[in-house]
Amino acid sequence: MTKHKGPAAVAVPQDPYRVVTGKYIIDGYSITDNSAVNLLQVHELRRLLVTLYVKCIVYYALASNKLQSWLANETVRSTLDPIVANPRYADVDHLFCSTNDEDFDMNEMGISRSSFTEWYSLWISHCIHKRTERNTDEELNSDYITCLCFLLSLLGRRALGAASYNRHSNAAESFLCGLHALFKGDFRITCQRDEWVFADMDLLRCVISPAVKMALKLHQFTVFGEFAANCFGESIRKRHELDHFAASDDFDDPESLYDLIAEHQTKLFISHEHDPAWRRAIIANTPSLLALRHMYDEGQDDYKIIMLNRMHLNMRVIKLNRECVRAFWAGQQQELIFLRNRNPERGSIQNARQVFRYLNEPLKSTGEPLVVWPSEEIRQISGRNSWYCQPMEGLMGRVMFTWHPNHPNRKLRSHIGDAIHLVAIPEMTCALVPVSEKGCSVLPPEKALELQSGENRKASYLFHSYASS
């Protein structure tokens, strides 16, 4: 056995981490996200989503146990009677358009009862048939059911247009704005013709709201199903274990679509991520979850479709050395100061002059550090502990050292155009907090003595509350 000499052993650097276990299997969620903007840029894809939205409204209306009570409600009945008596009834609204609505009637310039029946009668008949299989003794009036589905589809599509900040036929971004609002349950009934829904709010909670969520899921399956078929062939559509893919032809077949929606209801949880039920679903180990996330990145709104699938995950377990852990947590603690600022440059010194991080980090423009510590003692006192302090209004302290802009001595020079004060705060022992001169106000000696109950100090500073840059 060969023995290493002392100097050679000392020269081996300490690794920042080491692998403890190379293969560690855990039960968890695999997360995938797709840009909803890219999925809805094309008019045909937005039209497909609206079509699936209407079909899901029909499904949830006819699958509800309250269908008979809705049809018997006086307010609902009084709204349905004129439409049942008028086969040529049409709803003309500027929110409806041929670009997004398959059943748009060009002759009436709106959505008519006849055009709706022509497009969705097969699907409505299949849903009625499935309901009669469960309840053989139930008597259903197909005309009233069709008109109820017609009114609910108008209500759902009008709510989608009202929630958009622009006409949703113009751009994917405005369409997604309305879709995200409905996904969170923000339904705004702005048309008098839709006020009949207030007769029973379960029409919104149990029909329109789940229809929006299920339509988004079916739409995602359709888009990825076409992509998978074009890239990998039709055989991938037969692989049921790949839950991300579905054939668009399946949605033209009422039986396949009905079974698919029923299957998703048992295995899939769909909601927004701030819903308390989302956390409960994860704790309950729900097999699949789906959410629509609104993101604000570099001044632009973006929407992501988040999909979580529970599976066995192969992980590696690593062990970090102490210095890496300290550096990591120091950075995390400092980031807490800037969480309320949505600016992507919120962590830069230029946009956060009230608290300065990494004072000895070189500037990208000149390569010089912002400040040079005048002495080792001050550098040690104003270490990482000072980063944990966030100055607040009314906080007082004594200036221990100041860097001045354009000072001839490099050790006394500040490179940001403002003076930087190192302030000793009584609440923080063994720490000096760096503060810009714009973030504090000088108190005259007599005022400082008055506020400090007679304590003799040369100069004190009063910190103001800082707004996000």
C-alpha cells in the first residue's frame, strides 16, 4: 500500500459536495409546464377550446343531481319558456364571433338556437342517454334540456369575454386573461340576459366552473396528441400510460369523450395553486393535478399550464460542506428583502440603495468593488450578520464610517454616486448595517440627545420606510 506524503495530502482541495447515494427512489410528483400562450396563439386552437368548453358545460349540467330542480325553478323556467317557444331565437352579442364560436350564425350575426342545436345535438343526446341509463325512471324533456344547455353555453362564453381585458378574438393574451379569471372562479355576470343564473349559484359552481377547468385539460391533450402523432406516429396514441397525449378524433366521438371526462374526474384534480384544496390534494397523494399559472416575467404576462403526475422519482443524495450551506442561506436571507419587488433586477444594488449586498463584489462596468474596507476590524464587524437587518422607519443608530463618492483615497471612495454609511444599531450587536445617504436623515445633536434620552452621541440617523425600486 502506497502512503501519501503530508504536503500532497494537504494540497487536495475540499469538494463543495459529495454524493452520498447515487440512486435514491422516492414517491413524488413529476412537474411539467407548457406555455399556454403558445398553445392558444392560433385561432383554430382557441376555437377548439371554446368548443370543448361548451361540451363540458353540457356534460356537467346533465350529470348534475340538481338538473330536475333547475328545470323546475320558476326563474329558470320563465327564462326557458320564450326560447323553447321560439325555434329561431338568437343571442346577438359583440363578444360572440365566428373566429372562436363554431356555432356562430352568420345570418343572425350571433349564436342562434338552431345553430347551437346543429353543432351540439349529438353530444347532448349522448349525455341524456347516459343519464337515463343511471336513472331509468326519470322523465326528461329534451327541448327544455337543450335550451338550458344553450343558455348555459351563452352564459359561459359571455363570462369568458367579460373577464378578458379586450375582445378575446383579438389575441391569445387577452383570451388567457379571461380564461385565468374563470379558472380561479371569478365570474362576472355583466349582461341582464344572464341574471337568471342567480336563481341557483350552483349553476356557476357545479357547471360553469368545472367546465372551464376540464376544457383546458382536454385542450392540452388534443394539442399534444396531434404533436405526438406527427412526431412519433399513431401508435403512441394507443399507449394509455402516456397521459399527456390524446387523439383529437376522440373528441368527435361522444362515447370516447364522455368516458374520458368521467375518467379524469376520478384521477385528476384541477384548480389554481392558491386554492386550499390544491394543498389538500397533494397531501392526499392525488395521482394527477393540473393548474393554470399566471407569471410576470420581464415586464410581460405569461401563462403556464402546470401538470403534476405522481410517480417514482430517481434522485441523488448529496452532502454539502458547511461553507456552501452558509453561503446559500446568507443569499436566501438577503433575498427576503426584495420579495415584494416584481422587477427582475430587484436584487441589484442600483435598485435597492437602502440595503447594500456584497459590498466587496466588483462592479461589472469598472471591475472595482463598491467599497474597500478601511480596516480588518470594520470588515469583521460588518459581516454577513448585517445583511439580515432591514432598516425600518424610526430605526436609529450611530454612523461609524462613511464612504464618499469621488474621494481621492480608494479606501474612502464610494462608486455609486451616493455616500454609504456604516451604521451601528443598538438592536444588532456586533454588526454594522450599510445604508445609502438617501435612505436616512441627519438629526441635529440636540434632537438626537432628546430622542436618545440624554445619551451622548455625535450624530444619529433616522431611517425612513423604503418603497420598491
